[in-house]
Amino acid sequence: MGMTSFTILLNKYESIGIIKDKSKGMQMAIKSFSWILFWTFIASIIWSILLYLIGQPSAIIFPVLAAITMATSVVIFYYNKNFSAHTNRYLFLLLVLPGGVQIVSGGFMNSGAVICWSVVAPLMALAFKRPKQARKCFFFFLTALIITAFVELYFKIDYVPMSREIVTLQFLMNFIGVMSLCFFPILDFSKELYRIRQKIQSNNRQIIQSINYAKYIQTATLHSKEQLSELLNQSSFLFFEPKDIVSGDFYWAHKNGDDIFLACADCTGHGVPGAFMTMIGINHLNSIVLENNEQDPSKILSLLHQRVTSSLKNANDIIHDGMDISICKINFKTARVEYASAMSKIFYFDGDKIISCPVDKCSIGDSRRKISYKNHVLQLKEGQSIYLATDGYIDQFGGPNDKKFGTRQLTRLLGELKDKSLKEQENFIQSSFTSWKGDKEQIDDVTLIGIHF
């Protein structure tokens, strides 16, 4: 009968920690705190009995008051479910009552250093409170220690001297009680954190495996450096540096007779979201140019805008997702380049200096404004070059002052390529980026394509 009643009581007590609308982590915290409170309540009862047995009945009031307050707090929490106030009441008891017990019991030595129970307060605040609140609790803990020490040193306290054996027993009980109250909840938290860490590591491995396979798929849709160079008359270089495993930048090329169509694009975002947009962009370019045989760069961008917008039409808000892209129609026989650009940078080296080419400031997929793209023509000569770039290079932070690389510095950098071979140009572009970035994090995907005539 006794065991059955005790089991019912335990089940009822455990139900206090159940709040249906709280997260699993919060439920675990509430349940752990409830058990800490339960064992502190038991310790208070035991300590009351011990104080009576060793001849200090005046000190009993403190642990009895603690036991009554904790029981009352549990009842209040059962009805109002205010976990923050519940923990605050407990922390207040731990900060105030141990010092009172120690003073009334005759000081540090005679009480078995019962003040050590107040150490539990900042530790519990670390476990169940926010960092700012935990820091406040630690300040109050130090204040309680100072006040208790001041009272002991400057006020004469009457007490009944106890034997060395009883003082030692008290100290051991205090020490064991405090360590138990700190160790076992922390052990439970450690087990839960270890379980969560194992789950996160497992999930992370699966995610990385999936993303690596996505990279395989994305890479299969892009031309290799060798394929791109072959399409561009062995007169090009490519610097392609994704920020993450998969890229939100992409490049695309297609040859139709003497004309070569080349696109360089930067999709919204990077990583997996950006990679999804690259697949949308590549698929639509294949459809527009290969299947529909559209050969006008500005019309290709207009159709691409319509199709990207249509692909994202189920979005709840005005569409901001899309891409900045330039597309060039290149003819090496006539050295003529016809291009259209949606916010994507194109540079032209005329044999003397680098010129930033005009572009239309309308991103693909932007439904906030009326979209219109224009064709521009560059008539090149032998020794001249064009460069297509996404904004990852110029936006990269680094250098001695941790600033963006910037368009002006990229222009100067491209100007230094004129006397270098294509391979040297690629290596120079890559090493300059790596040197500028240093140990800083790469902030975006980077693509830069150079074509020499």
C-alpha cells in the first residue's frame, strides 16, 4: 500500500513537468528542475532533523521554511505554469537561506560550511536561465557570501560548540549534498547533449552526402574547363570558386555555327538555394536557345525572365528571387561580340585600358519593375579581351583593412593580365583572390571568365 501511494505520488509529481505547448527541450528542462527541487526538499527535511539532533533547534526554521516554500512553489507552478517564476523562487531560497542557517548555527566552522549550498544557485541559473540572468545570479551569490562573512566577522554569535566528529559529519553531508545536486542534473544534461550531438552528426553526414550528390548533378550540367575552352576557340580561361559545396553561380555555353553563346550568371543566394536556381536557369536557357533557336541576346534574357517568373509564380509574395546574368553572342571569325546583361558585369580590354561595359539594371525574375533588355555590340581586334564576372570577386572582404575588393581594384587587376598567357591569367586571378581573402570567410560564389581575341 505504501509503495503504491509513493508511486502514485511520483507519477503525479512528474506530471508537473508536462506542459503540452512547450518544446521538447523545455519539457526536459522543466522535468530536470522538478527533480532537483524534489531532492532539495528532501535535503531540507533531513537537515532540519539533523539540526534538531545536534542541539540547534533555533536553526531549524530555515530549512523548514525552505521546504514549505518549495512545496508551495510546486503547487503554484502546477496551476500557473510560470517556469521562470518557479526557478526564481528556488534561486532566491538558495541565495538567502544557507547564509541564515550558517549564522544561526554559529558560523563557518560550527555549521559545517552550510553556505556552500548557495553555490548551487549560480550553477542552476546557468542551466535554466539566460546568460544575462545567470550573471546577475552570480553577482547576488557573491553579495550573499560577503554579507554572511561580514556578519560572522563583526558580530558576536552565540552557539553551542559541537564536537569535531559532528562538524566533520555536517561538512561531509553538505559537500555530498551539493555535489549530488549539481552532478546528477549536469550528468542528465550531458547525456541529452551527447545524444543530440550524435543525432546532429548523423544528420550532418546525411546532408553532406546529399549535397555532394547534388554537386555531382550540378557539375554534370556545367561544361568542364576543357570543354568551355574548346568551345571558345582555346582562347579563354575560367575561375570558378563556389562558396559552398554547390554553387549559386553558373556558366553556360552553346555553339551554333560560327556563333558561340556564353552566359555567366549569379543566382539569388548560394549553397543549396542558389543551386536550385542554377538548375532552373540552365534548363530555361537550353529550352530557349537549343529548342526554340532564339539567337538574339536581349530576347533570350526577356524570355528567361518570363520563364523564371512563371516557374516561381506560386510564391506567396512579390518575387525577388532570380539571377543577375550576362549572355554574349561571340563570333571569333568576325571578332564581334553582341551581348545583353541583366545586372551582370562585363569588362572590355581595348588593348590599352579596361572599360566597364554598360548593363541593364533589371535582374531576371524581379517582378517589382518593368523589365527591358538591350543589345550592345563590341567590335574587337586582335589582342583585345572581354571578361564576364559575377559580384563574388568584388564583394569579397579582405586585405589589410578588411574591405571589399571592389570594382576599381578588379579593373586594375584585369589590366595587369595583358602580357600574360591564358593559364597565367587564370593563376593570377586565383592567387590574387586567395591572397586578398586571406583567412577571412568567402562570402559568395565567384565566377570570372576571360575571352581573348
